[in-house]
Amino acid sequence: MGELTEEAKQRILESIRTVPDFPKPGIQFKDISTLLGNPEAFQLLMDHLEARYRDSDLDYIAGIDARGFIFGAALADRLKIGFVPVRKKGKLPYTTVSEKYALEYGFDEVEIHIDAFKGVEREKAQVLLIDDLLATGGTAAAGARLIDNVGADCVEACFLLELGFLEGREKIPAPVYSVLTL
Ligand code: AMP
């Protein structure tokens, strides 16, 4: 299923910039803009994701606001399937379904259009959820619940980078695949 060599993983990892203390002290921010600006690393990643999901019989990719849109839309185009945005509260114009999730202090909320996955013949659309990074898992868990809440199947949640020590994958009600794990 298009396994990446250790050398390829290293190239992708080295293309991601770590910015200390952003957006607040103590956070090591993983900046994927440097990966996107590196055509060799970006293409290695997208070739790998295309090979992994080419025969998965997916109907849609759902990408999480905002960096999940970039990888998700690029992959949807390669697989010739639709793309659906999972957005932060208040951004989607039509009727939405929403899910709250806990942050360190307080709550955040993500939304999806109620009819996002209606364009398929089978009973439940088969959906791959994508984001750039899996940290505590709250955001992606809410995204997976949204997919379920509007009557589709979240067949896998896919991340470029997983911060394994935070054990976020335990929260996600779907299989998890991460290209790189720290
Ligand atoms: P979480 O809900 O804790 O898994 O956080 C995941 C979301 O926050 C993703 O949409 C990431 O883009 C963003 N995020 C969390 N931690 C980081 C980090 N260290 N570097 C870059 N993005 C992060």
C-alpha cells in the first residue's frame, strides 16, 4: 500500500519547520508551510497518500479547518472524488451540524453542512478525514463524530504528523493513520 521508505519519511520530516513558543510559550509549533513550499517533499507526501488510498473505494475526503483543507483537497483531486470542509463555528453558510470539543481552557466547535455527503448512490458515503497534525485528538474526534452525525462512515482519520506522546488517537472513533509520528 505505497509504503514510504525511511529516507522519504526523513525528507518529509526535515521539510517541516518547528517554531518554538508559538502561538504561546511551551508549544513547539509544526509549521507545514515549509513542506508546501518544498515541491519534492510535498510531492513525496501526496504520491504516498494517493497510493495508500487509491483502491479504498472512498466517496469523499473531509478536511479539517484550515491546514487539513490543503492536503485534503489535493488528495481529493488526485483520487477524483469530492472534498468536504469541516469548518470552525460560524463559517459555513448553509444549514450545519456542529460538535463541541474541549480545549485546555474552555471549548471550541466545528461544523459541517448537513447535506455534505448526499451525492452518493450507496446508503452511507465512505469518508476519509484528514488534518495536518494529531495532538490531543479533540479536533479530529469532533470531526469524525460530525461525519457520523450526518449519516456517513468515517473509514479512517489520516494525519501528516502525530504527536504520539499525547495519545490523541485513543479519542478518535475511527482507525487512525499517521504518515509521521513524533
Ligand atoms: P488537537 O485537537 O489537540 O489534536 O489539535 C489538533 C489541531 O490543532 C490541528 O488542526 C493542528 O493543526 C493544530 N495543532 C495542535 N498542536 C499543534 C502543533 N504543535 N503544531 C501545529 N499545529 C498544531
